[in-house]
Amino acid sequence: WAPVTRESMSQRLSESSPLVRDPNSKPHSLGAIVCLLYPVALGWCIEFYDYGCYTTLTNEIEANFFAGMPPTSSSCLVWTIFALGQVARPFGGAILGYVADNYGRRVSIIVATIGMLVATGGIGMMPTARCCGEGWGTFSVVMLCIFRVFQGLFAAGEVGVAGMWAIESVAPHRACFAFAIMFVAGEAGFLGAAGISALLESVLDDQAMLDWGWRIPFLLALLLGIASALLQHSRVEESAEYEKLAVETTGAEGKIAAASETRPFNVFRSLWARHRSTFVLSVLICSVNAGLFYGTTAFIKDYLVTIGVRTTAEAGALQAFMFAVSIPADLICGVLADAYGASRTSVIGVVTCLLFVLPAWLLLVSPGALYLPYIGGLLFVLIFSLAHVSPIVLVAGLFPVETRVTGFGLAYNTAQLVFGGFAAAIGDALYSAFSGDKSPSNSLWIDASPAIWAYVILCCAVAGLAGLRCAVLAGKFERASTLQDERLPSFW
């Protein structure tokens, strides 16, 4: 895990195949890309699995960490602690991005995976007020907050570093498909967490689930994380673009010269000074992904139960359906984006979001026939797949190689914080504040409150479209063509 130096590169060149690979030598076929990416995709899968454990076991977490509190208050606290992890994400993206840009993508990927498994396993092993008495209550809540912050830090690094490694390691015209594989791995991890939680709830009685059953999914992350870290250590190599940059520009101190001026604690200021317009546009473009994911897919189960339109089992089945359908939808959209251009499919996806997100959301929260939410969920998945794969590849190409992971990680995770991190906490708080008052003055709010996040997502779509438009006008996508064979829409 030493810094990448000219000498270490030369030694590895003599021991194995050339590291400074020609772009034509990168994997082209879909099967070869899957074989190349699966060790890193497994780490991404575990990252979303860890998030899935927390979001699908909120009732058990409430009962163990906030015993004796009213359900509405404990639910708000659980989601507020979840949001703490989102607050930490920009810092994690910047810190691990700095490591990736200065010491190598591979090192940062392994560190992020190990950090995630320690934080998630720690949640599963903590004493709580329910099992160990009220004396442990404050301590357990503080430790839960700390572990959630660590989850946010390392999850941000996993997303930024692994995503950039994936698109730098494949042929340019397969960049969107490569990133789609990473998203699919994440959705599979979230689906796995939901499935394990549902299985435990079906075989254990309520008392056993509250006492010890809720810990099992968190502890399984330790085994999965160790296997993933070992696989990454033995199978993952540096991306071709980073290796080429390291060989060409490594200085005597063992760091990439172009990036060595950026110190870890000055990364925000340095990035703002050099790439402020790119950073702002990247945050706007990534807002669509954040709003769609946290406003619906990750939040829908808890929200449907909170507003009382579905049972826990019905809402869980709907959420699992949405994640399952997302897997083939993302892969198909990744192939289409590579075939027709990332910017073109990005515009189509954002415009589709503007047109259909409100009716899709109203179907999702409909208290009527059970098939209506599934129609809304299917429509939402199609919107999400169109609007979140190709824009990410465009954002990655906006930053130069020497600061790509830092810039992308900070921009992407800032968007996750601003547009998605507090979605669940705010939604629960607003509904709790107004739903108890049945007076005529609040009747309009109560009727309209289920649609609030549809309007938030619409705002995200407008922001994303504005970001794409401004990036085109500013000529920002000229660099993006190095990552993807770009064809800008003629009407722009």
C-alpha cells in the first residue's frame, strides 16, 4: 500500500503484462467486463447491503435503541441518525478520493471495504438498552451515531473510487455499462439485505427478532466484507489511466506531481479554486440520482407504513420488487447509453423524470388496489434507470485524471447529502407533525403530504437538466469524450 512510484511501476512492468495499456486493449465484450469488475462490484454490493440492513430493520433498531419512546419520535430519531451518515459522505468522498488520486485506486477500494465491514459489524455487536438495561441506552445511541458516520465515510469512498476504477478500466464505449454493473451490484446488495431480514422475520417470532435476530444481517456483513477484501487484494489492479499518469508524472517523493499540491485538509479549497464551476454542475447533475433513490426506492417501505396505506409485509414486497426490476433495467439502460451516447440518454432520462415522476409517485402511495403501487414502482424503476446511469459517467469525465476521484467523490456525495440524505427524516417529521391534527386547516396538507417527495424529485430533475445544459454550453463535455464516445444531442 505504498505510494505508486516510477520504480514500483517499472518493477511491475517487468513482472507482468504492460500496465500502460492501450485503450484498444481494455475489455470490450460484456462478459469480459463482468469478469474484470466483479471483485470491486462485490465491495459495492456489500456497501449497499450495509445500508439495506439499516433501512429494512428500522423497527427493530427503534425497539432496541429507543425503547419506551413514542413510535413517531423513535422513527424520526432513527432516520436522523441515518442522515448523519449522509453528512459524512462528502468528507469520505474527499478523503478517500485524495488517497485514490495520490496513492492508487486499488488501495482506496480495499480501505473503503474494510471500513464498511467494521462499521456495520459494530452495529450488530453493540449493547442496547433493551438487552443490557437503560444504563447502556445513551452509550448505545452514541456508538450508533459513530458507526453511522463511519458507514457514510467509507461508503462514499467505495462509490467514488470503485465507480471511477470501473469506467477507467474498460473500453471507452463500454463506460456506461461498466457503471451500470456497479449499480446493479448495489441493488443486489440492498435486495439481499431485505431478503435476509424478511426471512428472519418469517422464521423467528417477534420477541426473538427484537432480542437477537436483528443482529444477524449486520454480523453477516463481516463475513462478506472479509471475503470481498481478500478478493480485491488478490484480483484488483490499478486502472490503466491512473497507471499511465503515475508513470508519466510521478515525482521523487512518490506522489503524482500534479496532485501532490493538494493536501488532505485543503482538498475542498483546492478543488473549489481549480474546478468550482465543474463541481457545481456535477452536483446539479447528480441531484437526479440522489432524489430518485432516497426519495423513493430506499424510503418507500418505511413511508408507506408510516402513512398507513400498506402493511409492513406489503411495503417490503413492493420495495423488493422495485430493486429486483432495477437490475435488468440498469443493465439495459447502460447498453443503450453506450450505443446512443451518455448525454443523449441523460437528457431523455431527466425529461422522462419531469413528465412521469408525479403520476408514478401517486400510484406508489395509492391506498387502493395492491396492483397500483406495483405499476407505479415499475414506472419509477424505468425512470430511475434512464436518469441515473449515464449522467454519472458524464460527471466522471468532467474532472481530469489526477483529481478525478476526489472531484467526483465530493460532488456525487454532496448531491446525496443535499438532495437525498434527509429525505426520510424530513418526511417522517412532517407527516408526524401534521397528521395528528385533523382540523380543516390541515386537511389539504394531510391529503397532499404523500406527494411531497414527488415535488422534491421534480426539483432535482430541473436542477439536473439545468446542470446538463450549462455543462454543454460551457464545453465541459470535451473531456468526457475520453471516457465515453460522446455524441451530444443536436438540439443542444
